[in-house]
Amino acid sequence: MIASKCKQVQEIAANHGKSVAQIALAWSLAEGFLPLPKSVTASRIQANLDCFGIELSQEERETLKTIAVQSGAPRVDDMDF
């Protein structure tokens, strides 16, 4: 499932007045990951940096984690580098 199409993620983003991308970045940081977003436009670079001010509740973090697990996306911990 693509996060931008997930109603739960959209609701969390709307509650914070942020974009889905900013919520994804904030969640990644809160979970101890180091996201590496790419952008070449100044406005998107600034939007990416604005994720540092987002404080997700424990409930929101758990909701996002559940969505990530259910998506079936590969887990970095399971990859054989």
C-alpha cells in the first residue's frame, strides 16, 4: 500500500497540518531509522527538513508501524547485503 493513498496516514498528516511525506520522515526518525530523502527543489528540501518538528504520539507511531508491516514491503533487517 502506498502511504499517500492510505486514509489513516492521510488523517495523521491532516491532524498535524503536514504532508504524508513529512509524516513518513518523522515516523522513520522516531523509529530510529535514517531516511535519505532526495529533492532538487528548494521548497521540497525545506518541507523535508520541517519533519524534525513533528512529534507523533505513541498511538500514531504504532498505527504507522502496523501499516508498514501490512504493506508487505521488504524489511531492511531481512535483506542479505
